[in-house]
Amino acid sequence: MTTAYDQLRDTFTRLSRLSHLSAITGWDMQTQMPSGGSQARAEALSELSVLMHQTLTAPQIADWIEQAKNESLDTDQQANLHEIARRYQQAVILPDQFVSAKSLAGMKCEHAWRTQRPDNDWSGFVKNFAPVVELSREEAQIRAEATKVSRYDALLDLYEPGMTSARLDAIFADVKSWLPELLKNIIEKQSAEQTLSAQGPFAIEKQRALGLDIMQVLGFDFNHGRLDVSAHPFCGGVPEDVRITTRYTENDFLSALLGIVHETGHARYEQNLPKQWAGQPIGEARSTAIHESQSLLFEMQLARSEPFLTFLRPYVQKAFGDQPAFDPANFKRINQRVEAGYIRIDADEVSYPAHVILRYEIERALIEGDIDVQHIPALWDEKMRAYLGLSTKDNFRDGCMQDIHWTDGAFGYFPTYTLGAMYAAQLFASAKVALPDLNSQILRGDLSPLSDWLRQNIWQQGSRFDTDTLIKNASGETLNPSFFRRHLEQRYLDR
Amino acid sequence: MTTAYDQLRDTFTRLSRLSHLSAITGWDMQTQMPSGGSQARAEALSELSVLMHQTLTAPQIADWIEQAKNESLDTDQQANLHEIARRYQQAVILPDQFVSAKSLAGMKCEHAWRTQRPDNDWSGFVKNFAPVVELSREEAQIRAEATKVSRYDALLDLYEPGMTSARLDAIFADVKSWLPELLKNIIEKQSAEQTLSAQGPFAIEKQRALGLDIMQVLGFDFNHGRLDVSAHPFCGGVPEDVRITTRYTENDFLSALLGIVHETGHARYEQNLPKQWAGQPIGEARSTAIHESQSLLFEMQLARSEPFLTFLRPYVQKAFGDQPAFDPANFKRINQRVEAGYIRIDADEVSYPAHVILRYEIERALIEGDIDVQHIPALWDEKMRAYLGLSTKDNFRDGCMQDIHWTDGAFGYFPTYTLGAMYAAQLFASAKVALPDLNSQILRGDLSPLSDWLRQNIWQQGSRFDTDTLIKNASGETLNPSFFRRHLEQRYLDR
């Protein structure tokens, strides 16, 4: 007999097969497609997304969900049903016309932004951006009414289920209480040190070969994935075939290399999700912040640590020859450099939270209706001066126009970066407790004990538990930002 | 008001968007995908093909077709409706279960064939191949009953609408009457000439750069397409983004280069199909043979001609340095070499029809039930000896197991190769009449007059006319195989 749960399971298997096509053609669009193919590709992807939305919101889905709640399900099936219901609710609540209107407004804004940002054209940008904000507020309103939370929290929940702005306020208030002082002390300490830059050019082919070697060390499964080039690095594809990308410049190899390490963290999570749940929501990564915790654990906790840099140095010398910048102490300094800067994606792990908190405070006020679009530049300048001591007055391109997220109406996403950094610090600290020899394992490039720990505690868990339970099971407690603070103090001030 | 025709048009636009996703992920599978991704990819593509089949055979489609016949349509819309009805009939006639059973049997047979062929394992192959033949006969029977033609003709019509075995019999009987003698004379003539082989190695990167240069000369639009590598060269993708492939070996650059020219012929047809009919059946290529006529026109008629080889020589010398093999007369000889061989895909244009006729005769008898699977090897050997003077006794891997087509049940496809060669000769002869300066244009690499002629007479016509009308409009008469014979006699015997 086919149960209602079986019907739901089969529907989500179908949806996952369709999203396979969207993931691969999406990757192709960023890495292979000639520009003349873009309109046909956009039409094909939009057709598929309409079809998937129809499948997910078909009338019988709601009935099956209700029936399945009364069927005899094991714990995992119940967890899967919970995730299925969440996705259905999130999708069915918005009218079809609204979804396509918002998607159109976002595409228009993003497309224009690509030239308006280099032109520093804020007033031109506002014309397309104001409607995106309006539609995002409307979406927040609809979702908030259904879930009885605040408007911003309703959007936040899309990326980070269970997270609230009340909790974020407490976390970020704490960070704001110690970060400016910490940043000042680190910059002061580092300014007393002499640091040599690595001298290029570094041939792209050698950078690529080095990146592939390090992916191998990090356990990337090349039978189920590849490395390519795109303008904006990402981790795409499907768990069975993960596509990561980087971008190379000849005068700096560390940016591409650490980018590869970052995406490899995402990739290993995807490649090690529970196979027995492939295609089901319970088999997917837990949340945006947990995904980011894996990339940041690889990039920040692991790769910029002294033991890993010691292991990495001979690879670098073999690839590019030796030079004074690769001396141990200097090599560590160039990989642990801290600077207050304008651009979030170029920021080190110490100043990064300032960029996130600033965005969080502005986007929340914007969605809650406390401020309007025209207030953003002044607020941005004010907060940049307060948090990082830099002014962005009249400098929109390096200020409030620098990121793509808002152009598409992705409000509620930014906090996940810093949550990810905090989860990464907490998980790495737990791994160290569980693996007393971790540092010496890293020193000799043996990452399988760390991988095994992550596989068991995070990767194989998929979405079986909510985030708090997942983290508590792995580390003994729910999110505790003090691990992150301690990590920064230890690494950068030797405390 | 939305007419029934509008509904059909919109349905086919949707289908074409979905087939865009299948084309690109299919290309990816052959060129990019790591092998561990194959099962998930197969499932995703099969899901999409079920969905497309459901869309194409939905109950309302038949009603719309009937209603549209009574609507006021212009000539092109009528032609489009005709093609729509043809596709609907072809798709709806087979029960869903039959389609998936045949597809499964084909996949199983093809998969095993990949190792059975190198192992020369005919008896192992037969176990999977017999069911494929059985299902193909069943399909032929179902289609034959519906269209009142013979079983083989019903399959042939899938690739070459309007072609019949009666017509093929006449064409091939003629070829068989002169080909053996012609082949003998050419081989005799060439054996009296001393031909130097080109001496490798030829660096892959240089081969690729040369290929790209020649694609540019041939008018390939790189804003709407790319060149990559795959084990079996093909032309894939979509008209807005055509993906051609080749394969390189270091000891021979001509095979990859002329392969690129061949696929560029396919690509230019796709890239120049009528944009105003994009997504509609009338906007697609006319048939398999006409598609092949474009690739063979580029490869055989154009690229192996004396004027083009004269134009090409300096490119080759620039890429690989000079050597005695590149002297004009010798360069022509290595590009016009004729040899009786076992392998169809390695065959020159003179012996190629023998390979096709042999397959046609065997597959027709097989589908009509005149012979059974176990009779194939002896028949193959007998015909190879008769047509090419070679025995394939006990040599299955270079005999009846060499091609992929039958493993998938693609019976009725082989004749289109030789029909394509004949159309190519006929069209090129017409182009020469229309363009009296064609040879001198080719000599200086100016292919735009030839392109313009093809664009106007073939590419822009899509499927507006049936094949006979298309060819008659372009060349003044329907298929006339004597152009092909004359071409071979002129090129190879200077007659």
C-alpha cells in the first residue's frame, strides 16, 4: 500500500531530480556558457522553477502532509515530514504572481547593479532597489502573519530556521562590546611586525595544480566533483557531483588557494550528506550558517592555523620556488593579516563580524519599516566609522552597493556568515577535545581523524535535528559565541 | 483570445525549454561530469524525459490539434501544426511502460557493450541485444500499423520523414552497381602514388588553437557556442548555445581537425535556424540526413577540396612547423586517402557508403523478421567480403559489434549518413552554380558567400518544408545521387 508519506517522499525525490538539472545548468551558466546563451538559459531555468513550484504546491500535498501525520513513522521519517511541511508552507504561502513579480524585480535590479556599482550610481540604483525592498517587505509581512513572528524574523527563518533577531541582538551586542578593542589591539600588534609580501607572478596553471593537491589533502572526492573557474567563487552542483569554483590572479596565489579551501569545506559537507536520505529534505544540509561553518572551519580554523601553514609551506615552495616571504614566521603573518577595510568579501576573520553586524542592523530596520532606502548611505557611513573607523561618505561602490544579496531581495542572509564563523570555532574546539592529537595530525597532513569527526557529528546528520540539537549533540552545548572570541584572542594576541 | 494553436505553440515552447536543460546536462555528462555523478544524472534526465513525454501526450493536445486544424493559420503556422501533430502521433502511440522498458533494455545493452566489444564477446552481447531487437520489432509493428507502412519504414520515418525503403533500395542498388569498381580504381591509382605521413607529435594545445582558428574561418559563432573534448565527438547544446566536441591524439592532428570541421557544419545549421521560430518544431533542423548533409558539406565537399586545402596549408605550417608531408601535392593526398577498412567511423567518403548499405540491409531484414540476431555475424562477413573485400569472421569487435546505434535500438538511423553525403554533394554542386567564384573565395578563406547561400537555402528554412521540397527549392530537383557519384569520380579519378 502506498501511504501518504510515500507519496510525499516520491514527490520530493522527483523535485530533487529536477533541482539536479537546475544545479548543473546553473553551474554551467557561471563557468562555461557563452554570453549569447544567457536569455535561453534564463527562460529554461525559469520554466523549470515554475514547474518545481507547481509540484511542491500541488493541492494534494497539503492533504498528504495531514494524512502522514497520522501514519506510523519512525523518528527519521517524522523529521523528514517536518522538513517537508516546512518547505511546503514556505512555498505555498506566496501567490504565484507575487513570486514572479519579486523575481523579475530582483533580476532587473541585479542586472543594472552590475554597471551601476562601478559607476558609483546610487540614485540610479535606488530606482530599481526601492521596488525590491517594497516586495521584500510585502513578502516578510505575508510570512510574518502566517508564522506569528516579526517581519525580519520571518525572512531570517528562510536561511536559518529557528534563529530570531532577539537572539541575534544578544549575540551581536556581545560582539560589539569587545570587537573594536580587540581589532585595535591586533592591528597595533601587527603594525609592529615587519611582513614581506609574496612576490608574483604565480602562473595560473601552477596555482591550479597546487589547489588540486590541497583539495586532495582535504579529502575532496574527485569521483564526485570538480574544480573550475568563475567570476564569483561558489560551491554548486549536487551531492553526487559537487562543482566548486575559484578565480585566479597572477600576483596573488593565496586568495585563490584559500578560496579553494573554503569551497572544499562546503563540498565535503555536500559529498558526505547521508546517502540513505538522498533526495529528501532530511538528507540536505541543515542551514546556511551550518554550511558556512564547514567552509570557515576549513578556511579559518584549519587552513590558517599554524600547524596547517607549516604543512602547507613545502607545497607552496615546490609550486613557486622559495622566497623570503615563505619563511615560516612571515608565511604565518601573511596568512593571519588583519586590516580594517571597506569590502566584506576581502575582510579577515576579525573584522568580518563588523561588516555583518552593520548589514544586519540596516536590513532589519529596512524590512521592519523603521528606515527607508534613502537612509541607507548615511547609516552605512555612520556604522563603518563606529565599527571600523572608515568613512564611506559618497563612496557607494565600496559602501552600501558592494554586495549582490540585497539586489535580489535576499534579506536575512548576512547574519549566517558570522553565525557560521561562530559555529566553526565551537565545532573546531570540540574536535580538538575529541582528538587530542589533532595538531600533530594536521602537521603531517593527516586530516582523516578530523574528517571522521565532522562526518559523524555534522555531515551525516543532514537535517535530522534542528540546529540547536545538532550543535549540542556535536559540542555539548548550543551556540556559544565565546568560542569564537577565544579563537580570535588566541590566534591574534597569543592569549 | 487564446486559440488552440496558441496553446500548442506555448506547450512546445515549454517543451523546448525543458529540452534545453536536457541538452546542456547531456553535454555536461559527456564532457565534464566525473563518473561518480552518472547514476544521479541518469535519474534526473529520465525524470525530465518522463515529464516531457507527459507534457507532449497530455489528453488536451489531441483536442487542440483537431481544433487548430479549423483555425485560420498562415502557411508557416500550418507547417508548424503539421510538425506538432507528427511529434504528438509518434509519442502518443507507444504505451508509457513500453517506452521505459525499451529505454532500460537499451541502456543495459549499451552499458555491457562498452566492455563486451573490446572483449570480442558476441555471445555475451547477444543476451542483451536480443531483447533490444525484440522490443524494436514490437515498436516497429505498433508504428507500422498506425501509419500503414512496413515495419522498417516506420522506424526509418523517425529519422528521415518521407524516406522509404523502396526509395533506399533503388538508391543503394545504383551505388552498388558502380561503387566496387570505383573503389578498386581509386585504390589502384593511389597505390601508384608515394604518400608521406605527417610526423608528430602534434601538441594538443596547438591542435586546439588551430581548430578554433578554423572554426572562426568557417563562421562558428563563439558568442553562441563552444568547443570541448569528449570520447565520442558530437554536436550538442541548443541553437542559442551550440556545444561541439572533438578528441585529440598527439600523433595525428587531421582527425581532430576534420572532426571539428564536421561538427562545425552541424553547428552552423543549428546557430542559423530561424530565430522567429525558436522553440517550435518548424524552427528545428529538417531531418537527420539534412543535418548530416551540412556536416559532410563542410568536411568532405569543402574542407577536403583542393582550394580549401591550399588555404589551410599555411595554418598547419604555422601551427606545427613545415615538413615534407605538408608539400601541396602530398598534403592533398593525405587528406584524400582512400582505403577499404573495417571501421565505419574511420572510413573515407568513397568506402563509407559500403558500410552503410551493409548495415541497412541487415537491420531491415532484422526488423522485418527475415533474419534473427544469430544470423548477423555471417551476413556481416559475407557483405564485407563482397563490398570491401575484407573478412570479419570471428572478429566481432571490428565487425557487427563496432557501432553504438543498434545497442540502443536506433534502427533506421544508418541510411541517413549516406543520404547526407548525397545531399551534401547535390547542394555543394548547386552552390557552385550559384556562386561562380566559389573556388577563389575558398582559396582566400572567404566563406561568407557559401554561408549566405546555405543560410538562405537550408538553415533559415528550418522545417517549413518536407525534405524533397527543401532540396528541390535549393537545387532545382529532389535527391539525385548522381551528384555524389560525379563528385567522387572527379575528386578521386580526375574525371
